[in-house]
Amino acid sequence: MLTKKYTILILTILYFSLFLGVYLDEDSLGGAFSDYEGLYYITENFKNNFIYTLLNYDEVGNRHSPIFYILRSGLPLNEMFQRIFFLNIYLLIPIFFYKSLKIIFKTTPKNNLKLLAFVLLLLPTYRSYSIWPDPHLLGVLFFIISIYYFLKFRENVKGFKDSILSTIFLALSAYSSPNFGIFVIYFFYEFYLRFDISKKLILIIFLNIILSIPFFYYLFYLDVNFIFKDNSWDIGENFYSKENISNKILIISSIFCFYLIPILNHKKIISDFNLMHIIDIRLMSFILFFLFCCYFFDFTSAYNLTNSGGGFFYNISKFLFNNNYLFYLINFFVFLLIGKSFFTNKKNSLLFLCLILSNPQVTIWQANFSPTLFFLILLLFSFDFIKKNFDIKRIFLIYLYFASYLVVNFAKNILI
């Protein structure tokens, strides 16, 4: 077990590495700086003409919520101090991740859980959007706080107060980054299972309605529909196409695998492996569905829109073999691994459906699901094949895994 002294040292190094990133203008993600620079005018527009910009926000051609830009426009700080401000605010993400991990992994030493939580500071999405502030991490911040209170609700026999707090922070998450709003389906299902049709459930429904009124008023009554505006070129009739649905399922599944790999309990998987499981009729139907997705998979046109996207395994398959075979193989493994749990656990299926629906556009970037998927896998999904206790050796392997990914991103940005 790592001592508190060495844990603090590692966390301090990670923290100051972000300041080094600010000094060096780091963009390990590869698109954070261009997003920051290209959308900075929105903040200036809110500063110069708040009402006009608010009522005509759909004309800027940006699907991000205006909340982040409104916050930035109101900060009495110059640009550099604003960046430092958000860098420190976003540190609440690993802090609440740690608080959530303590609820789930009670047998793991706290120092290990602190290290596990702060591995987020090695993720290119977290680093880049902390250094170049972006609305995505503001949504992630409120989302992990919502999960924290949701987990407290699960633990508490009564839990009504925690369900209210979880609902409020989920709404704040959705206002900051609208894609998080779809998870209200999963949370509400859990509240229903606990409270059934009761006054408490009716109060939660009423609270959701109240919290959603400003959103719907802004989008539909004032007609500032920035999410599905015509100039949002990557959302439209293709959303319901077989190709787009197949793309989402396979790419999101491959990103799912990326975050699963370092926390898998490999011994459990090997010991439980049984050929008879593969010929199980339910799993066979899942494999047929996988083949259906492979047949209709075609991410080429969506990729060409921005010359990016698809996630790590899609891109590595294209880079190494110039085809999708490795990508399909990874997905086949994921379908075998999680297929059975989706049949036996409705909550897993519902949560994965929310993931699919949270990405309405045809473009799909791994950054959209980072670090959210890591949260969901460790905190909300129920799998028997992930580690239940993280010793220091496993923590080291997790750090090595994500540090290697960070280096790969640096190399890609330099060489390509």
C-alpha cells in the first residue's frame, strides 16, 4: 500500500503538470486549442451585446450550450486568469470522482482510490479542456456530482434528499452540456424502483418539469434551437439511418472497451469462459445483432466531415491495416463480454441506451465520452468482470496505460 506522503507527491506532480501544460500551450487532444480560439468570439459577443447574443445564439452555428460562454463573459478576469480559474474549478471532477469511488470500492485503500481518481489528469480530453476551457468539462463536473448524490441515494434506505440533489445537478449538467440530459431516463428509472408511485416520485417528476421549463422555453418558444438548427450540419435525417445507428453502437462499444481494458479482472474472465455461453440463444442473438451492425457500418462520410473521430480503435485499425478488421474484432470481444450482462441486467441495457442517445450527431469523437465512460463503467454499470479491489500494482498499470495513451496523442499531434 502506498503511503499518504507518496500519494500527495504524485497528486502534486499531476496538478503542476497542468500548469506546465498552460505554460507550453499543450493540446494533447489535438483540437482543444482550435475550439477555444475559434469559439472565443462567442464570449466577446455576450460581453458586448448580451441580450442580442442570447436571443440569436442559434445563428452562431454552435451546438454547445451558451451557459459556459455566459459564465466566461461575466468573469472579471483577463484571459489567462480565466484559464487558471477553470483549470482549478475542474479539479472538482477528480475530487468528486474519488468521493464516488469510496462509496463503491469500500475495501480499496483510500490512497489507492485517490490515485485512481486523479488518473483523469492523464487523459488528453481532461488535460486539454482544462488548459483550454471548454463547456464539455463543465457538464462533466455537474454530472459526476450528480452521480455522487445518486450513489448516496442508493446507499441510503431513505435517500430522498440525495435523489433531489442528484436531479438538480443532473439538470445543471444538461444545461452546461445538453447531451447529459438523456441520463434522466436512467436516474428516473432507479427512483421509480425505490419510491414506486408515491408522493416522493411525484415530487421528483415535478422538480424535473420545473427544471426543464427554461430549456424548452428557450429552444422552442423563443425558437433559439441551437441543438437541431439547420446549420448544425452533422444532425439531421441521417440520425435514424441504419448506418448512423450501427456507427454509434460499434464506435461507442469500442470506446467502452478502451476504458475497460485497464480495469478488467482477467482471471475472472478466463475462469468464467465457457464455450457453452457462446451458443446460448440470447448471446447468439446479440452476436447476430453485432453482425448486422458490422454490415451497415460506414463511418467514412462522417469522418470526412472533420477528418477526425471514430475513437482510438477505429483509427488504430485504419492506421495499421487500412481496414476495419481490428476494429470489428475489438467490438466482437466487447459484445461477448457485455452481452450476457445486458440480458440479465436491465439497468445496464438502459444505461448503454442512454449513451447511444447522448450523441445525436453523425460525428463521434472519443473526447465526447471522456472521462464520462470511465465514470459510468466504475460507478454505475454492474459488471462482474471488472476489478472489485484496486491494489497498488493495478493502479500502476492503469497509470502506465493512460500515460502511454497520452504519449501516443502527443506523438500523433507532432508527426501527423
